[in-house]
Amino acid sequence: MSFPEDFLWGAATSAFQYEGANLEDGKGWTVADERCQAKSQIQADSSVASDGYHHLEEDVKLMKELGLKSYRFSISWARIFPDGEGEINNAGVIYYQRLIDLLNENHIEPIVTLLHFDIPWALIEKYEGFVSRKCIDAFEKYCRTCFELFGDKVKYWLTINEQNVMVMMADMLGLKKDDPKLNLKFVQCNYHMYLASAKAVIACHEMCPDALIGPCVSYPTLYAETCHPDDVALAYDMQDIMAFAPMETYVNGTIDPIVMNKWIKDKTVPEILENDETILKAGVADYLGVNWYCTQTIGTTSKNGSFNIGVEIDIKKNPFLEYGHWDWSYDPKALKMALKECYARFRKPIMICENGWSEIEEIRDGKIHDSKRIEYLHDHIEQMEKAIDEGVNLIGYQHWSFIDILSSSQGFDKRYGLIFVDRDNFNIKECQRIKKDSFYYYQTIIKNNGLGEENGKQ
């Protein structure tokens, strides 16, 4: 069976990590800008990032040379509406129109994420962001504007990137970590973002009937540290709460009973209005976007809680796995398992929206030899092919990332790209683009529509 002929071989970035120009041409300040600025004394911020805003034509030419069938990127809400609502910023519209036109001219399918960690800061100041239902209304207006402006040229949309991660981190929501009502606000934001996503889906179906739209969920496969029933039960429950419960809401339009019972137990039940159930049911996803990188091994043997979800767990290193510089595991066989699990549960087409390997890299003799990324690509694509052969409806793969981008946690030390950006945390230089060895490897994979007989590990 292998990969279908129309498989969307792609790569991905997000606005705040790639574009730079964070206050240029009328763009407003965002939560992502605020988070990056808070760390600007120790790493790069979003002011320049990969300088994609000023390298647009060059980068699309590189996409074409790579052979991309698709490119996943995000629209910065604050580049369209600097205050999150109100007047449209025409310069922002022109930028994204140019990007989408260039992609279509080069036969690269645009895959557009509507919100990727960058809520407009003005909405935080006015409403506390998604704590308020007014932010849902602002998001719906923004989405409808995007569908009106770009809907005739975009077939694939994603609503919110990794909501399930955002609602565990105060600074991603623009909230204060010492707020005594923080846990309640986490839940309220989570619930309101489900409604916002559903309203985006409803609007897309209404305005762009030929388009497909879905969420983008972070899905780290969890292993139990031991076969002790407590560890096994913890891994099972945590995977349900962190990944499958959000998918349930997006795909079936219902709040998972496990989540609702937890809200009741924790006395954090959000405000639920009479028409909400109808909105959630009407705004179900056409496909499921999944961000999958690695596995995590968890146990109950100590109290070093690493997830802010009211459960104390301990993340362990798996002695059977290799780990990278930032302690992310190398576990390609688990990708097939994850894809099969998602498809068995939800029976929706799946698009891998992020998957990649990060390294500390430097130029040697004008080149970047990233053999580990090549190995990562080979081994994970091999498992994708096996998942398809076993019946999973996998429609695309967006490698993270197309080009080196700003990591909000590690600046420009942490590189994921197929293309090197010649800058570091504090010396911006010219942001020259240099193709890595993995660029050429992935180019061959796309040309062969998979690994092919001769495209083994290099």
C-alpha cells in the first residue's frame, strides 16, 4: 500500500518563531512576544527570529527546490488585528496573501494554523485572554476574516496549536503564575478554547465548504516506568487526560466524562451556557492534526511533578532508549503505535503536523552534516509507512521544522531545521540560509514518495 500519490510531504514553522518583524508594518504585541522578551537576556527573542518576514521569496524558492507538496505555517492573529479585534492591518493581509500566492504558484499546498501560541496581548490586557468569552468572539471574527481573505486559496486549516499544552502553562495564556485562581482560570481557558475552535470549524464549513479543518494536538506517548499497577494506571490515565480527552472534544464535540469528573472533583467546573453543547457538536473536526516527537516514561515513585494538571508524577529516562541533548527520547517504533491508537479511537484522517529532531549545530567547511536528523527521518517515515500499510488513514507529514527557527525555550541553540539559519542568540548576522544534509535526504524521500528501495540510511 505505502504512501498514497497525493500524500502531503511538507514542513512547518510558526509565525513568532519564524517571521521576526514582531512590531513591523503594524503588527501588534503577542503573548509569544512577551514570553520571548522575558528571556531576552539569555537567548534570542522574537524580534528577528529567522527573519522569514524579509526572506519570503527566497524561502519559498527553497521549498520548491526541496520538493515540498505542502507547507504548514501560522498566521499571526496580531498581524491581521493588532489589538486582537477592531481594525484590520492591511500590511499584514498583504504579507500573508503574498505567501499563499507564492505557495500556490509553486504547487505547494498551504496548511494554515490560525493560532500558534501568540494570543494578541491587547486581549490579555482587556479580557485576560480566553478567561473571558469575549476572546471567543474576537477569535471567531479573526477566523472569519481569514476565511474571507484567504479561503479561496487554502484547503487545509488548523484551529489552535497544542491547546493541551497551553492550558498547563500560565505564561502561554498570558496569566500570572501566582494567581490564586490560576487552576480555575486554566480550566476556563481550556473550555473557552474548545468553543473557539468549534466556532472556527463552523465558520470554515459555512464559508469554505471545500476546505478541511481540524485541531493540532500534542501527543507524547506515555510508558509506565514499571509493570506495577500504579505506574500502569498512571500512564493510562495521563495519556487520556493529556491527549485523548482533547481529541474526543475536537472530534466528537463532547467533553470527556473523565475530564468533567475531574473538574467537579477539583471544584474548577467552568461556566457552561445552554447553547455550548450545540456549538461543540456542530464544530467537529474533519481531520486530526497530531504533533508527535517522542515518548515519555512516567512513574509514581517520587513527587517531582512535571505536569500542572493536579497529579504528581515523575518523569524517568527509559533505559532502553537513546536521548538527545534536551532529553527527548528517540523512539520511532512508538510513532506507529501512536498513529494506530489515534486512528482506532477516532477514525479520522490524521496529519502529522510536527515531528523532528533537534541538535546543537555549527557550520563546518560551509556545510552542516546532520546525520542524526537523517536517521530520525528515515526511522520515523519507515514507521509511518507501516502504519499506513496496517490501515491508518495518514494524509500528510509536516516535518518540524522547514528552517531553523526560534525555540521559545532554548532560543537558537536548539535547531530543528532542514536549512541552517546563520545566526545565534545575540549575533543576528544576515540570517543566511544554508541547506543541511537532511535537506537533500528529505528531497529524495519526497521525490520517491517514501523511502524507496535505494533511499536507506545515509
